[in-house]
Amino acid sequence: MNRELEEESGVTAASLRQIGLLIFEFIGEAQLLEVHVFSTDEFSGTVIETEGRLVIQEFFAEQKKDLPVCEENNYL
């Protein structure tokens, strides 16, 4: 996971923990998409944007409470 994180964002995480799993589809498309969501408290490197991808540079802790979370998994 860390290699892909570095390729896509320019940063390397000290450790990653899974905080969610999103399963969704685009309207009119039959294929379900699965996105694994990870979090880290420590990282090194400089955040970059790569072609075709949006990188969110900051996500404030108070916004975390608004994320939909499956309570049985205790990710947050």
C-alpha cells in the first residue's frame, strides 16, 4: 500500500490503518467499485497531484465525525 501511496501522492506513511471500505457504482454502470480507505498520523514527503487524480492535502480531525462509518468495524 505504501508504494502505491507514494506513487499517487508523493508521500510515504509511517504506518497505515484501514478506516473504511466504500462500495459504490456510477449511475448507468453495472460494475461495483470498491475503495479501501486508510489513515495515518505520520508521513514524510511532499504532497503532489498526479495526472487525473485529486489529492486532498489537509483533512481536519473535526471533519472525521461526518464520515459514514460502519460501527461494528470500529475503524474510527
